[in-house]
Amino acid sequence: MSNLLHDDTPTPASIPIVTRGNAFWRNGERFFVKGITYNPQNSNRAGGDRRAPVDALSEDHLPELEKDMAFVRDLGLNSISLYYHDPSKNHSRAMKHLEAKGIYVTIPLFSNLKALLAKPKNASSFKPNSDTWPMYDLQLIKDAFHLVRELSQYSNVLGFVVTGHIINRRHATKMAEVLRACIRDTKAFLHFLQRNRHIPVGVSACDVREFVIPQLRYFSAGAPSERADFFANKCYSWAGPSSFQISGWRNMVEAIAQTTRMPMLMAEYGTNIRIPRVWDEVLCLYSPDMTSVYTGGFVYTLLESGNSYGVVKVNEGGERVQGKDYANLKESFLKVNARSAEEVASGDVKPYEHWEGEFPPCDTTWEATPDIPPFPGGWEEVVREVLAESASPDV
């Protein structure tokens, strides 16, 4: 349980994380993701559209990244979750810096799928029960493959996450077929690259309660080559001072345990209904109540972006200022990091590798079927093009 200890000199994140059963592991020990989301797109940056996404690992953002990761380390965290990467940019210096600081990273893939669906020509043609193969866009695949090729060489990639936030209403559940195709082809490309480890490929989900269980069933059923290696769902039901029972987390854990053996992460948590946040949920998340199902998660969020969620404020001069939320969060993780293995980890690790789930039925809540889009083009031609265009060196 060494990953729960925190000191001023971090252990480099040079040992890859793997999934086994419904848990994450590092060097034979349970690994718990103690993370925070990092989305600097609305920070105080000179020039440009302040609403435009920022590639947090790009060369031009490196000075800010180095500054911000000092806060991540001070909080006692070991991981960050990102929202956007530009496949045309190089990320090597940022990834090496994060590795040296002991920080693992989840890499989002296919995050532009929602924007693609929002285009008038697509939105008007996509109807319930229609085929989803026209929505599986070849350029999205090439962009994702560029990122996978470059970033899969780094040991501190915790996992690739197919962005599932598009499933936010009933008719959009049909798009799970596309997301499943994204998982299948990302896994196939990683297999082609023959990296020296199995990098988990997961899927994320919105905090829409009626879709959580159908999604868990859908993405954990079927062939291992198509199903997700882990599931990362947003959860904002713990509001202010609460408890395992009152927050609904107990019911959630019981429902998940009855539905799937897939490893689970919280993609985002930490509602700000009450300010300052007291972070009681942190102590619960890293306790046996939760760790039979969850392997940790990501606090929302590091930098303030105008919604009063950032634990670090950025003033007009770019100076970082810690808020009360920051102090409370640090105190909670100090308590977590001081816990023994028995105080944190449930010993109930369930097998997933040979577990067989069932797809959810198509009904008034869920419309996706097990029939997923084929690869939209010639596989060998696309792979050859990605390898030829990639700016990163072969490793």
C-alpha cells in the first residue's frame, strides 16, 4: 500500500499501472487513484479565445503545468485527469515531468465526438433506431491513434479513456455502439504497437443516474476485445457533510457490485452546494466501504474556471492562490495517506478477466445494441498513415 504514503520526495511514476480483477495494481500492490481533474482552458492566459480548450501537456503550457503540479503534489495526490489533447503537438517534456513528480495521467480519447454529433448535418440525420456507423468518423480515429501512438510509450499513462459524456439523454444511448467501437479499435491499435504492457482502455460517463447501470452492463459485456477495462463515472450526490448511507453511495456501491466486475473510478466528485467543501467523501472513498468496488477517483477540480469549483484560484497576473477548499482537501488526504492498508483496502477483489456479463435489453431507457460499427476504412492503410504522420519518434 506504498502508494498511499506521501512525502516531499515523490517516487517517480515509472512503474506502470495494470488492472486485474476489479482493481488497479502497481508492482503487485493495490493502487488507489488519488487524483484531481486538470482543465486549464479557462485560466488567465494572454490572448486567444478563453473558452477554447487548452492542451495541458503541450510545450507552450509546460511552465504553467510545472507550477500547477506543485499543488497536486502538495495535496498528496498521485494522478490527474485531463480533458483535451491536440494530436498534432508533442507532449514528451510534460509526460517526463509528471513521471518525475510521481503523477499518473488518464488520457481522453474521442472527446470531439460530441461536437461531431452536434453538427447540423449529423444532428438532423441521427434518429432513434438509426444506424450509428455513419457517426464513426475516420478523422476522429486518426486523431485518437496519433495520441495513442505517442503517449502509450510513457509508463505513467494510467489509462486511455473513451469519452462517454455524449450519453446524456435517452436517444443518445444509441451512441454507446460508437463508443464500444472506439474501445475495440483503440485496443487493437495498442496490440499492433506491441507496447511492453497492457494499458487499460476505459470509458467515462455523465452523472445521469438512469443510464449508469445500463452503461455498466453494456460496456462490461461481450468479448474482452470490445469491452472496457474500467469505467469512470461522474458522481455529485455527496453534498456537504454527509455519510455513506445519506449520500446514496451505499446504494450505488451495492448496485454496481450486483451488475459488473469491472474496475471503477470516479471521474469527477465534489459538489459545491455548500462552500467551503469539507471533503468528508474523500475519507469514505478510500475506505473499505467503497474499495470493494472503487479504486479511487478525481476531485473536481484544480483550477478555478468561473464556476467556484477550483481549489486553486488564478488572479489576473496568473498568480495561484489557495482557497479554503484547498486547505480542507489537503487535510482530508493527509488523513487518508496516514491510514494503514487495512483501513483503506477491502480484501474483496472480484475476478473480471473471465467474467461474462449480459448486454442490457433495448427498452425505453436504453437503445444501444451489441451490433457496433465496423472500422470505417482500410485498417492497414489508416495505421500506415498514422505511423507516417506521427511527430513522435518510434520507441
